[in-house]
Amino acid sequence: MHEMGLAKAILAVALNAAEGQKVQRICLQIGKLQMVVPDSLEFSFQLVAEGTTAARAVLEIVEVPPCLRCRQCGVESEFNHPPFTCTRCGVSDMEIVSGNQVLVDAVELENGVTIKCR
């Protein structure tokens, strides 16, 4: 279960951004290729955040679909499931453009201030 490791990393980013202030919400972008189970991530986050200024924080997760670029013709396409072949030329030599990221977009503090993290 890699959600626990992700939860620890997310917490570290949030606490660093908050600089000791209470965290109310953490806005995330998580690519579908990460295969994260949102409920597991939220549960793991609550465990690791216990006793910190982010203990009551809510995770707001935006799931990012996979987008791949054909190395042959350069076309970019979104995919929901395999096979990952180019929609234009049919080649399977694809590179990931997005959909594998885990990004903390913003941390919202209890006082209403939102800190952009990227």
C-alpha cells in the first residue's frame, strides 16, 4: 500500500507550507497511473497527521487522466485504459505526458489563507 508513503510526503509538504499554522484543506492532483485508492490515502493521511497542525485537514483530490504522446508522430491523447497506442498512427511507442503525478497544488489554512505550492 503506497498510500501511506504518499500520505507522509503530502503531510510534509503541507506542514512546510503552513509554517506552524493549522491546515484546513490540502488540494491535490493525483494521476490515475499512480493507482491511488482515495479512501486509503485519506485514511493514511489521517493516521500520519494525528497530533499535527494538519490533524483536521481535508484532502481535496483531483484525479488526472493519463495523457500520452506518440514518439512516432507526436500526437497527444488521453487514455482511460490500455492498450496505449497512438490514436493517429497506431504505434505503441508512447511517452507519458501526464497522469503519473502526485502534486500538492495548495494548502488552505484555518484562517482562510490559501498557499499555492507549485
